[in-house]
Amino acid sequence: MSTKIATKPVPDSALIIKRKPKDTPGDRAVAGVSHVMLSIWALIVILPLLWTVLSSFKTTSEIFASPFGLPASFNFKNYATAWTSASIGTYFLNTVIVVGLALLIVMVLGSMTAYVLARFVFPGSKAIYTLMLAGLTFPIFLAIVPLFFVLKNTGLLNTRPGLIIVYVAFALPFTVFFLFSFFKALPHEISEAASIDGAGEWRTFFQVMLPMAKPGLASVAIFNFLGLWNQYLIPVALNTKEDQKVLSQGIGAFAGQMGYAVDFGALFAAVVITVIPVLIVYIIFQRQLQGSVSAGTMK
């Protein structure tokens, strides 16, 4: 007596074998050229930075005698000289305070403004967004003279709060422009679900929508930090008090205060001190750039 075993029919789609598409000669050529160009660009960026770091451990005579050679000894005398004698420590602290507070304020205000303009429709919303975009086209040097008199009349000239306010004003349009489309693309279903669960607008923004925007916030934070940290024209015109100067002013003054007797070793050490915070911030925030909106919605 024979028995038949029932088997489920195999769908035709399961029989289809997915094959990896073969690279064509054109694809391989483009990939090769891209790798070569990226390698050249990496060398252009890394070699000057490496040369600056090595020169920061040399004396001025060593730099002129052997510009591309290794230092005789790796000591931190130049860093101590730059930090104390050149007052780089004071300038560094001023820069951290000014840039840190300005970045915090502009990120909070910029994200809230971009969220409201992107998610809500009210009279004048398009006009406000247009004015924000217009702020991107306004050159800094045209506003220096009016800003000077505004800060002078309000008693904020040559002060940290005055410089922080100016930094926030010039970084806010870019922040709103960058985050507007990001908040616009977030699904409305998530905010509606938060509202159904009883969350108000503030809680929905800070606990639901803002965490989903981490990749965009990280990107705009890096751009703002680089722009504010390297800002030179605004502090030179509006912040001339010695104990209020920032790093860009301090390094410029240190390079020119000794005429032809510049301590190049200490100068390179000051440059390295200026670059290190930028690298640290990028290393911290670049991990957030690997996220995506879909990853945030799955949490």
C-alpha cells in the first residue's frame, strides 16, 4: 500500500536566482578613476596637516634647516610657549565659550523655527521662510558697520554676549534652510500618533520629531561649528578688547607681533591647538551622519 506525501507547490519567484550584476569595463574605469582622485585628495589634506604637526615639535632653526625632516626630539615646549606666552590659552577659552553658546542657541532656535515653518501653515509662514533664505545672500562685510554701531549703542561692543548674538544671527538662516526640508520629509503619521497618545506640541517636538532628525542636526552642527570656529572678520571688527579675543584673532596677532623674529615652532603648535577641537567635533558627530530617518522611525 503506497502513500503519497503532499508537497506544497514552489512558486516561480522562488526559483529565480538573484545574480550579482557584473561590472562593466566602464564601471571599473569610473571606480578606478574615483579611487585615484580620492587618494590624491586625501594626500592633499593629510600631508600638510602631518607636516604642521611635525613642525610643532621643532625649533625655528630646525624648521628652516630641514623643513620636511623629523624633529630632533618630541617635546611639548612649543605648546607650553604658545599656551602661556602667546596667550593662546585665553583665546582658546574665549572661543570655546563664544562658539559653544552660539552653537547651542542657534541649534535650538534653528531647529524649532525650521520645524514650525515646515510642519505648520499660518499667515506669513512663506514670507518668514523667504526672509530666512534672503539672509543667506547677505554678505557679512556689508553688515559690519551697522552692527558696530548697534552693538556700541546697546553696550555690547567688545563683549562675549554681543559676539554670541552676532554669531547666532548669521548662522540662523543656514540652519533653518538646512533643517526645513529635513523636517518637511518626516512622516506626519508619527506626529499624529504622538498626538493621539496625548503628547502636546512641545513634547512631540523634543521627544519624537527632534530625535528623528539626528542626522540632519549632526550635519548642520558640523557646518556651523566650522564656520563659527574659523570666523575672523566679525571678531576683528566687533571684538577688539584684548582679553575678549578669540583664537583666529590671537593667532593672527601672534604671527605678526614679532616681525621677522617669529617663533615658528610655537606658531605651528598654536595652529595644531586650533585644529584639534575641529577634528574632535567631527569625529563625535560623524557617527550620527550614518543614521537615517527610517532608522529613527524604527526605534
